[in-house]
Amino acid sequence: MKRIRINALASDIIISIYVIVTLYFRFKLESKTTTSPFESVIMGVCFVVIIWALIKLKVLNPNWFGLFNSKKG
């Protein structure tokens, strides 16, 4: 069984789009309904857990746009 692995740049772009869309969704939903801060935090944690699970399963392989690369030598 072959796993799906997405390269680093595509993973960075997918994660960026996911974060922007989920933030937009949360702001839109929370402005139209009455949600408590606790519900908002739980919703945010659920969205983060989805990305975390995809990274742990090695489906997404973020490079963080090269921000943490240390060049030696």
C-alpha cells in the first residue's frame, strides 16, 4: 500500500490556504451565532488537530517556506 506524500512547497501552500479558510470560516460563523470563548477555542483546536494528524501521518511534509533551514558550511 503506497502512502500519499505531498512535497514540501505544496504542503506549505495547502497549510497556508487551510489556515486562512478556517480562520475566515470561524470569524464568519462566530459573528452570526452566539458562541462562547470556550466553543471558539475547541473549534480552533479541532482545526489544528486535523493539520497535526496529516503532518504526523507524513501526508503533509511542511518546510515552513524555508524559515527554519540552517545552512552549515
